[in-house]
Amino acid sequence: MVLGAIAVPHPPLIMPEVGHGEERKIQRTIDAYREAAALVVHWQPELIVLTSPHTTLYADYFHISPGAGAKGDFGQFRAPELKLQVTYDEAFVRRLEALAQAADLPAGTFGERQPALDHATMIPLRYLQEAGYTGPIVRIGLSGLSFAQHYQLGQLIARTADELGRKIAFVASGDLSHKLKEDGPYGFAADGPVFDQRMQACFASGDFLQLLTTPAELAENAAECGLRSFWIMAGALDRLAVEPELLSYEGPFGVGYGVATFHVTGQDATRNLGEQAEAAERQRLAAIKEKEDIYVRLARLSLETYVQSHSYAKLPEGLPNELLQTRAGAFVSLKKDGRLRGCIGTILPTQSSLAAEILHNAISAGTQDPRFSPVTADELPSLVYDVDVLTTPEPITDKKQLDVKRYGVIVASGDRRGLLLPDLAGVDTIDQQIDIARRKGNIGPKEKVALYRFEVVRHI
């Protein structure tokens, strides 16, 4: 039985042993934290399930901390005297792992890299213990998987509690945007305050549908670390009526700290928000597919044909002359859940026509990008395609001749080359653009290079 949940931040300086007085600048967060912890203790849970962005994390797997318990300290924050320890509920972990395996959800206890407690676990634990909680916990890491899979994990947590007869409270540890102020440790991004405003609204109203459908680009640009914790929390509260309250929000150091509570008051079948979010995502993808131009449809046809039948698609009839009679380099980019899933292209033409170039590069993007495993048939409906057609690169003598919005860049040193397309999210300066291109070409930051620029026509 899930009694309720809280969403809390984890700034180390909130601990007096670390902050040395600086913690007073977020006194509202401290007061709200104590109120939230007291509420959890008032619920009298037998177990706390806590999700942390800073425990063992994998792109394609949820790690559940194994063993009888763990301990940790704040030595990395110059406060080694501040120590905490906790007992794990091993029976709960075993049952949760078994349910995940049966549901084909990649979650379990394998691959623990660091058994010590992380600060995103210890900070809420410190407040909970001070409030009087002495029971066990289950600690779970996040992943790079979809919102639907995070939500499913939350559902399985609730199911495990029901099957074992455990009364549990859920603690979602996570900061909000890390880019709220120019003089903050991570700088400023316009999407930082926008993301935090969205999270505050979701917390205050309990609108988890908006939480689950938060645009990936918004979250990425905001440099948040808690969204996936909140997704799992939403899943744990699936079909439950909740009484939400946003206790506080602050961001004086350039990082957003929100404290919210969600007291379960009963059942509510209309709060099947994971299913609603998945339906909204299907509608979004269908709308994107409906608007695809012929270039993108050609890329989709190529990759889907290859993945489903292991054969190459034939060029459709009726293609425009610009595709059949033009030769050009082209890049095909794939995104899934708002994140890159593959990108391969050619700087100069290698095929007999632009159409053939796109056919070839779409397959490469889906099956040969060394950063990703090959696309599977199950993923095809979730993919969003971009096709960038390149102009012939031209040499430049000064980086001032670049413009990150208009021009892509090629950095060359000997036979090594690194290329970066223009107008990419998160690439805001010429130096950033060149630095990323250097890394892609395995070219050191001090090596002498030749620069080339090119333009693209982007098809979506």
C-alpha cells in the first residue's frame, strides 16, 4: 500500500556541516524539508522507497541497490564526520526484481559500481531520520529509458508493496533546473526558469500528465536532474487520488529546489496518467509523421524496410527531380523520446543521386552509429527523423566566419575530421561548436586544424 510521496531536492550545502551558514540562504527549503519529513513519519510507513539520480545509473537499466544495507558520508563535500547508514528491505528488492523480469522491464540488482550511499539519498534520509523514521529503505537509480518505463517501474513498486503487505512512502530525490543564473555554477539557460515553473505547477496541482509529457528538449536545456525520479513517483501513485501541496521553491544559487508532498486519499481510476501520457505521445508522433516531407518519408521508408525485412527499399515512383538528378552529401538523424538515437551522413555525395544518398544514410544512422545499438523493429514507431542536405564545404581562415545557427563546421587535422551540424540544441557558441567537432574527430584542443563551413537545408 502506497501511503503517499514527497519530492525533495538534494543540495549538499543544506547540511549545516557542509553549508557552514550558507544553508540559511535556503531556509524556506529547510523548513519545507522538515515539514515533508514529518508528514512521512506521520503516515507511519514500514518502508521508504527512494529514487536517486546519483546512485548507480545506466542508460538502459534501472539499478536497485542490493544487500542488507549501506552507509555513506559527506567526505567529498569536506564533511567526513557526517555519516549515515541504512538497512535495505531485501525481500522487497527480490520481489520487485522478479516482477520487473516478468514484465520485461530492465531493472535489477546487477552492476552495482558504488555501494556507498550517495548524497541524493543521504540528504532526504538525514531529514527522515531526524523526524523519527528508523525503518528500512529501498534505493533505486534512474535510467535513460522512456517516461513510460519509469512510470512502469513505479507501478511495479506499488504492486510489490501490495503483494508483500508493506505500507510504503515514496521519496523522489531530485533537483530542478541547474541553469537559473548567469553567476550560478552551471550558467543560465532560458529554458531553466520555464522548466522550473512547469514543475512547480505540476507539484502544486498534482498534474502528473504534464509532468510525464514534459518536452525532452526543455528538460535537457534546463539541465535538470530530478524529472525521472518524479516519473517513477507518478507511476507509484498510478490510479490513486492524491492531495498535492507545493511546500516551497527556491533557486538562489542557480539551481532549483522544490519540496512537495502528495498524500494518498483513496482510489481514482481517472488518474491512469501513464496510459494517458502514452496516448498523447502516440498522437504527437502521428502528427509529426503526417507532416513529414518527401525527404524524410524516404529516410523512414529506407530504415523501416531494412529493419523489418533485411532488404533495401526501392526508390518510389514519382520522386521530384531535385532528389533524382541532384547529388549532395546528406545526414540522417534519428531521435527517440526526444533524444538522439543515431546520426550518420556524408559530407560529399557518394551515391548516384540525393535520393540514393538518403536511402543509404538512413540505414547507416539506424544500424551503424557506433554510439548506439542497432534500431529494433519495436522502436520504429517511436522514431522521429531529420534529413539535412549539405552544401559543398568551403574552407575558412577565421572562426569568426562561422555562425552556429547558419553554418555547420568541419575540423580537419591530417586524415582526421570532425563534423558538427548547425543549429543544434545546446550549442550556443562558435567555440562550443569547434570543440565538439574536435572531439568527434579525435583531435586534441591544441592541435592545429583546418576549418570548413557548410550550410544545410533541414527537412523534417
